[in-house]
Amino acid sequence: MGAVVPSRYWHRLDDGRLQCDLCPRECKLHEDQRGLCYVRARVKDEIVLTTYGRSSGFCLDPIEKKPLNHFLPGTAVLSFGTAGCNLTCKFCQNWDISKAREDDRLQSYASPEMIARAAVESGARSVAFTYNDPVIFLEYAVDVAAACREAGIRTVAVTAGYIGKGARPEFFAAMDAANIDLKAFTDQFYRKLCTGSLDAVLDTLRYVKHETGTWLEITTLLIPGENDSSQEVEALSEWVMRDLGADVPLHFTAFHPDWKMRDKPPAPPATLTRAREIARATGLRYVYTGNVHDEAGQSTYCVSCGERLIGRDWYTITAWRLDAHGCCRSCGAPCPGLFEAAPGGWGARRAPVLIAAA
Ligand code: SF4
């Protein structure tokens, strides 16, 4: 079972086609055509989502894996995706899901209430819409988020931020936290490797930071020879510093060869360390390396006294020096984010969760 639900984000064109306004791709559809994301289609003279209620599977992950380092550290997050994507990144690290058609990959129906209940029962503190981009299953994600909030579970969007201006208020109002990819800092990269546009993503980042209450962190996957030059990393970091501010955490993660980009080598740890140093030199306070062992580069430090507030090694918390209000225990300076008196004890585990209707 799975439901087809109407989309609210489309309009009719003079030539009879319907334009989807959910993302900047603005697919223009004739009857029975699907958009590039595959999961939205024109059916009976309206645009619908065809994958409501169906997922590609549920898993308990460490929240650090999203990655979010300033949002309930050490806790488990119940994570799921659906199928399809509205970008076409050649380096996709989840291509088995993002390139899936709904029929060949998706599991049985899970209602928003079932997912919220599973999160509570499994001890997760949040639910993440991840693995593929939740923008394309907005109606399902928003309903799941409402059920989660009702049950005291927080919500996390892991997204490329490629969303239309009309749809983003509803989407981000439902999200307590977001990790948004900033895949590179050149429009050429977005056009050549993702068939997207840089400006649309920068606009979403500014919107989330300045016009919503959603906690924001950013991830840039560094790909050798494509987006890892010192000049580009510096330009990206300066933009984050200037347009979003020093307190937005920035994660540099390591590329590994995948999907249609298997000819590139993995990003060496030294590239991530160099990027982190460049970003910190621009004034950004919370810059992290990811997908490598680098305790120094993955830990959080007090901006006032330099105390190591949260030690991390990959997804494991190794030190904790925050008080119950998220302030440094040594000097009292606040650390931005959502913290409790102690970190969660989930660790680096990953555990599948079965949610299925009878
Ligand atoms: S959400 Fe899908 S159908 Fe709509 S514009 Fe984007 S890619 Fe096209």
C-alpha cells in the first residue's frame, strides 16, 4: 500500500502543461508524464506525489552521521528515505536509493503515526528524512514531522536545499534541524555534475538561517580536482561567514568513488584538514572533518577559552565539557545548538528497524 497524494505546488501554463513549482527545476508536464525526480507525476490534470507512505527502509543512526554535531549529540536518529531525487549528482553516495523508481526499491506502507511510534519505542530522539532528498516527498515528510512533534520527537532534514521559494516555508517549518549540502562554490560544478544551480542553494541557506527557527549545519563533500582547491574552499567559507555567520557549523567530508564518478580517487585526509584550516582562518568557529578518523578535526572547542567541549572520533563521543544549558564548564561561554546535560549513549552503531503495516 502507498498513497498518491495531490501536490500543492504547481500551476497551469498557457500551453496546457502543468509546471511543478516544488523545486527550481520547474518540470513542465503533459498528462501522465513524470518529473525528473520520477516520484512526481501529472495524473488526472493535477500534479501528485506517488510515494506517500513508502520508504526505502528505516535505520537507527548516530545523529553525527547526518552530520549534525550541535543537535542532541550522541543520540540515535531514526532515519529513512524514499526513492528518487531532484538533482542528478554524478558522485551520489546513495545512488541505489536516489536513482530508484518507486516500484523497484520501496518497502511497505508506514504511516506518519507508525514512524513516530517506532522512534519513541526505539529510543531515538529524532527522525531524519535522509538517504534521498526529502524535498521531493514534502507532503509525506511534513505529515511525519507533525506526528513526531506530537510524540515529542524532533525532526531533521538532510537535503541539498534545492527547493522552490513557495514550498520552502512549509518544508522548513516542519524541521527542527537541517543539514544542507553546499556541494561546491561554483555554478559550473552544480551545472556540470548535478544539473542544478548554485544560486538556488545559497538562497535556501540564507532563508533557513535568517527566516526560520531550524537549526542549520552545512556539508561540503570534497572531491579531488572538482571542488577542493584552496581558492574555492576559501570563497565558500567566506560566503558562509559573511552571509550566514560564524556560528553555522561547516562539515568537510571525504569523497569516495561512487555512481558515475569512479575515476576519481578518494579525498585524502590531508585535504580535509587543509580545508578546515582555511575555513577557520576566515572566522568560522565550528568547522569539522568527516568520513575519516580525526579526533582533533571532529571535536567542538569553546570559542572563548579553547576548552574541548565535545570530543569526537568519527561517530563516537569521547569527551563532554558542556553544562545543562549548553555552556562551557570551564568559562561559561555558550555553545550554539541544542544540548542537554549529558550526551546520548548511542555511539557509532547502526541498527535496522522494521516498520510494516499488516
Ligand atoms: S520536484 Fe520533481 S517534478 Fe517537481 S520540479 Fe523538481 S524534479 Fe521536477
